[in-house]
Amino acid sequence: MATPNYGYEKRQRELAKKKKKEEKLRAKQAPARHGSVYVAPEPGDASASGESGNPATPAS
């Protein structure tokens, strides 16, 4: 009969713990990321160039 490979079993338990911990962290961060989504401004957008006001009206 083969002898048990305790090192392999320990490594599998450690990987399972790590995976569970990462899933918990991801679940905890998901609501925070879901509510505050950052949208990068378009390259031609007036807010990106620092101009203020309505881009449809000419600046005086």
C-alpha cells in the first residue's frame, strides 16, 4: 500500500484557504466598486482639457 503524501494534502488545504480568503475579499470589495464606477473622459471632451462651461457655446 502507498504511503500518504502529507505535503500534497497540506498544500491543497493551503490553496483552498487562500482561494476562500480571496473570494471573501473580492465579495467585500464588489459593492464598493459597483457603486463608484470611474469613467475616463473622452479625449475630445471639454472637461479633459480643463475648459469650463458648455462645449456647445463659444468661449468669450
